[in-house]
Amino acid sequence: LLWFIGDLPTNGYVSVVGPWALCKLWEIWGRASSAFIFSSSIMMRAYAFDVVFNRGKPYRGWAIFGPVLLIATAILAYDIAGQIIEDRLTVSLLHSLQVCYYAEAFRISSLSIVWFWWLLVIFFTVRIRKIHSSFNEFRNYTYMITIVLSFVLGTTILHIVFPKYPLNRVVRIITTASDIIMCNSSIWIIVAHPTYKCMFDHDRYLDEWYTKLRRDGLQRAYEMDSDQADGASSEEHSSTENPPQSPGQQTTDEQTTNQRTTDEQTTNQRTTDQQTTNQQTASTGQAVKAAG
């Protein structure tokens, strides 16, 4: 939200008067800081997986607060420095055009920090590519990195080739839309599948989750009781012994069963007929002996 609000005075969507004339507030503390926090949050998620599964350490205490404090300090230092440095070197208000304008130094430094965060994301993504199946998000991170870096690369080229793009209505609309699409798609890549499953296929998804935790030996960490673990184990064993059949296979099996039933009925009928014939033969023999 702050990222989008910071876009408004920069990309010429509002009249830069009153509170909107505080360009440094919206651009440094709003837009730039939001981009840094978003990127570092994605990085911290991958870092957490690396700490737990690759390093075998618990993700608590200084494993959390150390990096968070370091990141918060770095972002806060950048914002304070940008606020103190004179406007012509950071963000300034162009009264003639009524737009907040980035100085070249501020533009380059901000984009460099964004690239730095995403290089760290790539680094940790490579490290978590072989972790336990329950938490393996390598594919999701690969999709996310592809989307985000394509937009970041486009934004970098735009700022280098066409730094006055806010003066072009079409370009600034595309830029703002790209920011919104990038942020939302990155988040939904992670949460879309579990959200859908929890809403529309909750019980089966929960059983699958228990099965994965048990297979990875993590049932104790999640305080699974014995019934949940045994239920997941029974379901996994049952699915292994009796794998689900396709509709075509089920139809074939039904036809085979029906054919076997028909064959049994034919055999029984033949046996009955044979017994009847034998009884008739015996009766005829007795009649002949009596007549003799």
C-alpha cells in the first residue's frame, strides 16, 4: 500500500500540493522503503528455510532478531541519510511540472539496493533447492524471481533511458500497474495453492500435510498426536497398495466382474441340467427293470 501511495506524487496521479508536496516523505520513507521491506521479507523467508533445514538450527532468538535488526538499521540509515541530504541530490519538487522528481544519485542507489536484496534471494533459493518435501518452495521461488527480476530490469532500463517518464501518461500508468502486478503476483505464488486447498479441500489437504510431515520426520516438531500420525500412515499405506484407478480402468474391471458372474451362472445352469438328465436316466432304468 505504501509503495502504491509513493507512486502517486512521483508518477503524476495527484496534484503535488499540500501534504503531497512532501516528496521525501512519500518517496524515501514510503516508496523506496516499501520496496526494500518487500524484497527483504522475501529474502528472510528463504533464509529461514536455510537455517532450519541446511544448518540444522532452530529459527528463533538471534537467528530471527539478528538479521531483522540489521535490515531495519540499514533501511532506517538510508532513509535518514536521504532525508538529511539536500533535495537536489535525492528527491525534489519540480514546481513547474508539479511532480516529485528523483535525482540520478538517488535513483541509482535505490535500484542498486533492490538488486542487492534479490541477489540474496537468488543465493538462498539455490541453497534451499533440496530441502524436505514439506517445505520445498524452490519452484515457487523460481517463479517469483523470474517475475520480479523481469520487472526490476525493466524499471532499471526505464530510469536509465527515460528518466523523465512521469511526464508521459502511458509510460507512468504502465509503470504503476507493473509495480502492483509484481507485488501481488509474488505474494499469491506462495499463498494461492494452500489458500485454495484450505477453503475447498481442507480435510484432504490436511491429511496430505500430515503425511508429508511424517515422511520428513517432523511430526514431533508440529506436535502431531499418535492418531494423526497413524491416520496419515494408514492413508499413505492404503494409497500405495491400492492406487486410484482411472475411469477407463474402473469400467474395464466392472466388465470383467460381470463376465465372471455370467460365466458362473452358465456353469451352474449346466450342472443343474446334467443332474436333471441323470435323474431322468435313472428313472427310465428303473422302469425298464420293473417291466422286465
